[in-house]
Amino acid sequence: MITYVAIAFGAAMVLALGCAVAAAIYRRPQRGVLLLAAAVPLHGLLVLVPLPGVVSGWKEGLVVFTMLCAWLRRPRHIHGSPPPVHMPWWPAAALFVAFGAVSAFATFGVVGLFGIKVTYFYILLVAVMWLAPFDARDRDHLVSILMGMGVFTSAVGVAQLVAGPAALVSIGYEYGTQVRTSGGLLRTFSTFNLPFPFGLYVMLALLVGGSVALADPRRRRNMLFLCATPMMVVAMSSSIVRGAILGLAVGAIYLIAVRFRYLAAPLAVAAAAVAVTIPFVPKITSVFFSSNSLGQRGDGWADILASILIHPLGTGLGSSGSAADRISTAEGTSFQKSGLSTNYQPDNYYVKALLELGPIGLWAVVALLVTALLWCTRLSRALPGDDGALALGVGASVVAAMFASLVSTYFEIFPIDVYFWLLLGVVGCAAAQHESFSGRSPSGREAAAYRRTFASS
């Protein structure tokens, strides 16, 4: 009897909390986006809790609910639309989405929705922020969340490294699924479900948070984050994710080249020290510079290039990677495409785009990344203060994504896909607000209305 009462009380508390959160998001949809940004790094902890599988869909539910609230709460007293902003990457993104959607439906029918969801779902965040733009305080809160969660997840990763695989298995993680080793070294995964999202998330936090912190190192938050960066680099490296290490290196070079040139000498000395030390640690060398992995990639890429001659428009969105697993599960069977292995798992996002969507899809992906990078670089010089530093950090994350995609399916890795579109949307909000009040804004009553729209409640 006591057990049932406790369960009922717990359910009532959860329901009350959920209603309070829903009401807060309805009043201000930006809170839903910030909640998503703070919670997605903790999604991997659900494996330790005996909950029904439907609970894992909380993130999609939150996005849809926030989108609905943003639509219902959109400002209707303003003539016209929100402040316009030139986003040169949107035509490439629109082509990518349209061509991919047609490809998915043409290849798999209704089941192609799974491929569309895996690839494009979080683009909705850009629409949410168009309807409910982030103001300066929201953007600052997002940076604080990224910094704080980056430090926290890194600390958990270091704790896992100290505890070892046996301790992780004893608390409920599964060896070979979450708990993995490479060359006898534990691949830490922190609060994520795998090492890959952990390494890439910390990379993202270091680049975006580092850009903002370096722009104003005297602020206490930024100073503490900069002090934590060595620990974060160690934690990221312990995940043994090549894409994260490569992305951090090229992202740091981008930050130095565009703004922080005084860091060139210290980082060059640090890189030289690492290069001299690595040969004396054979275990690390064998893990990070394995020739077998490159040979396997080459064999897979050769098969894919041959398949393009048969399918010049690609084999269909969702025919490989995690989307293929979802589709084959929905169909109750697995499938093969052009002699490739069943449910082929590519390890290069450009190769995946070429396989599924052909040269047109690959061009759209490359055009999206290049135009987003040029846009962020321009805004990093045009926007003042923290917004300029944020745009620079997002530009660094785009550069990192371009290189990390060479060794991973970057845009299929949750929550990296969430943050890619989220950060582009946030930079768009900053640019729109800046352009609105720098000569192209409405005057009088409409300007006051725009101020209320961007002001925090």
C-alpha cells in the first residue's frame, strides 16, 4: 500500500512539474529551446533508468511543443514580419531538404519519413527562433549552458577514466555498447550514450565557449571556463574520437587566423610538445593512427563510387547509417543497395551524402557548410561585443564540422545535429537584432514593438 502511495505521489509531482514547465515555455518559447540545449547532453543517462522506450522521444516532443508555442505566441501587433536578416546558407539548406525529402519518399514511400526525421528534424529550431527570436540575454544564457555542460560532462568523463570499465558496468552500463575500449584504453562517454557525441560535444563547447571567453576573459564565468579548458581537452581526448581532435585543431586555427592571433605561438609550442611526446607512447599511437581503419574506409568508398554509376541521383535518403536502421526496423527487414553491405554504416558524411543523394546532394551539403562559414565570418567582424565573438565561435564550429565530417557521419550524431542548427539560428537572431537597430529598423511605435519582442521577460 505504501509503495502505491509513493508511486502516485511521485507521478503527481512529475505531472505538476511538467505542467509548470509547459506553462513557462508557453509564456516564453525561448525557454523551451534553452531547456533543450541544457538537457540533450544528459539524454544518455536514460539507459540507467528503467523507463519505457517512449520516454526517449522527449526531445522531439519538446521541439514540437516549443514550435507550437512559438507559433501561438508570435507577435501579431507588428506590421510585416520579424526583422529580416540575410542568411546566404538557406538556399542550399532548402535544396538539401527538398531533394532529400523527394528522394526518401520516392525510394521508401511513407517509411521514408524516418530518414527525413533523422536528417532534418532539428532544422525546426531555426523556425522556432524566427518566430520567437533570442534576445541578448537568451544568447548569453545559451553560451553559459554550453560552457557549463561542457565542463560538467568533461568532469564526468575524467571520473569515468579514473573509475575504469568494471565500475561503469557495475552501475548499469553495457560492455560493448556504452562501455568500449580501443587498444586497451577506455573510451569515455560521460553522460552520453557513446564516445562519439561526447567527444564532439566537448569540441563544440571548447570552440564556441572559448571564442566568447577569450573575447572577455575578465568576466568571472569566462575566466572559470578558460581555467577548465585543459581538463576539457583531456576529457575529449579520452573519448578517442578522431573527428573531435581534428575538428578542435582546425577550429582553433580558424579562431587564431580571424581574431586571436596572439595565441598562435603558445598553441604552436603546445602542438610541438604533443607531437614530440606521442611517439614515446606506443599505445596512443596505435589507437589514433591505425592503418587498418584507413584501409577499410578506402574499400567502402570504392564500392560507393561504383554505385554512383548505377544510381546517379543516389540510392535514396535513409539508405545508410542510423536512418537505414530505423527504416529497416519499421519495414521488418534489412535491405541492400548496389552490392554494398546490408544497412551500410558510412564513416564520412560527404560519402554518405554522395551515396544517398548523388552529386546534387553532396553539392548541397558542401554549399551549406561553405556559405554558413562565410556568413559567420562576416558577422564576427560586423556584430559588436559578445555577439561577434559568438558568431566567430559558431564559424569555428562550422569549420570543425567540415573536417570532422571526413571521419564521421557528423550530422547524424545526436546531439551534435541539434546544436548545429541551434547555433545557426542563434547567430541569425543576433544579426537580425543588430540590423534592425542599425539603420534598417522601423521607427516610432513599430520600433518599440520590436524592442518588446527582443526584450527578455
